[in-house]
Amino acid sequence: MRLGVLDIGSNTGHLLVVDAHGGAAPLPAFSYKEPLRLAEHLDDTGAVSRRGIDALAAFTAQALVVAEDKGCEDMLAFATSAVRDAVNSDAVLDHVHDATGLRVSVLSGEDEARLTFLAVRRWFGWSAGRLAVFDIGGGSLEIAGGADESPDVAWSLPIGAGRLARQFFGSGAPDDEAIRGLRKQIRAEIARDAGHLLRAGAPDRAAATSKTFRSLARICGAAPSAEGPLVPRTLERESLRQWIPKLVAMTPDALAGLPGVSPSRTHQIVPGALVAEAAMDIFDLEALEICPWALREGVILERLDQLSVLG
């Protein structure tokens, strides 16, 4: 069947059209996305601004047109951290429903981590053993771990790259003292519940997903996306540690010139790098393997599993 998966993230609205059936990997057929930056469209009260709401409704309407044109039989639509944490979350989604007829569901942070873990487990398979998974989004960091398809532990922290960029970089590049303060805050957030994962001992395999980790891995020398998803890619802690002072010193134009960095995400590279380094330090991971599957694939795989049970 052909499915449309509409992911309303903190950075980007992304419609992924896939051909999917049980027992096979979801095959991407078309992709449509826009940089909504909802995490940066929050006002001082924590509400999504009118501009952000209108941008989301317009994107959703266009995504429905694209999905129809591409022959989608069903649409799986969900929102993550930026909408989940907004004080006007219900009003935002009601407006989108009134404007487009599509009801977008909100994933909890735990579900986001759980579904991302499912995708990574299916990608690497049972040979990965006990698996730890990290995902830096625009609004949050998701962490999950376990030996089965469902993680034993899964949680979400409000330290996404876009959220931190808005909080700490909103008035320009921070000085050394501000960077130290940000670094301290990130590490305290991660360490607070690190025992959830650490109690089970070192994972057999540790993986990372999504754009921020892919960009950091590319900066640190991983293969470009043009070489395809089957090429192994890793992010090494020592390489990232050496790059961070260089990234802090770079102008936005210089950051945009780095391999794997989108111009629209240059302001998120430094906070994303600090989160990645902190996670690797606190969980004592020398490297993270980059998985090309993430939350969207997890949503698809869970739906296929459900259909298999019903059918």
C-alpha cells in the first residue's frame, strides 16, 4: 500500500510518501518538506505564534495535495516536541483540522523515543544485541535502550538543537561563558536520568538518528548521503570534541559551507554538537553508528504491524 507520513517536527514539516507492506522495508517514493521552525515560533508565554500556526496550516494543506497526487491510500500525521510542549497545542491542532480537515495527533516524548528505537532495531536487526538509541530533534533529545523491539527504557528531554539555539543564540553568537553555561545545563539534564540506561550496563551497539547527528557525522568525515543509506557511517566522540571549538568560532556563512549542513540549520549546529558530545560522554560511548531510519519509519513499521495483526 502507499502511505503518506506527515511529520510535524520542531524544525521541519516533512511528508514522506512510501510504498509499504508487511515483511519488506518501507520504500520511499516521494518527499516534500518545508522548514517550519516551530520551535522558534514560540512566544514568551510558550505558545506557537500566529505566524507559526498559519505556516503549519498552509504546509499541511499543501502536503495533502501532494499525498493525493501521489496516490496515498492513508495518511499518518503526527506532531512532536514543538507542538507537544506549546501551551496552545490543542488550539494549534484544532486550527489545522478546521483549515485542512486533517487531524494531526501528538506523540508523547516516550512514544517518540519508542518508535525511533523500533526503527533502529529493525534496521540493525537482532545481531545488534542490547541497543541504545539517541535522537536529537529540534525541540528534544530522545533516548531509548533495550534488547527487544520495544525498549526497556525510553524518555525525552527538552534539549533539542532548535530549542537551545532559540534560548541561547537568539541575540547572536554566545561568548565563552555562555557556552560553558549551556554545556553545564545540557549535561545536567542528561545525567539526571542517565541511570535508566546505565543500570543495564554498556550496550552492545549504540546508534544515533536524524538530521543533527547525520550533519555532525558528515562534518567529522562520514560518507556523504549521495553514497546511499547502506554505507556505514559513525560519529566518533574524539573527532566531535576536536571540531566543537572550531564550530563555535565559525560564522553562519562558514558553517553553511561545511559538508552536510543546511543553511537553514547553521544556528543549530553548535548546540546540537554540545548535546551529542554530552550524551557520548555521560554514557561513555566512543562512537555512535548513524542509522538512516528514524521516527517516520518507526511510525510506518508500527502501522504495518497493526495491519498484520488485524489481517
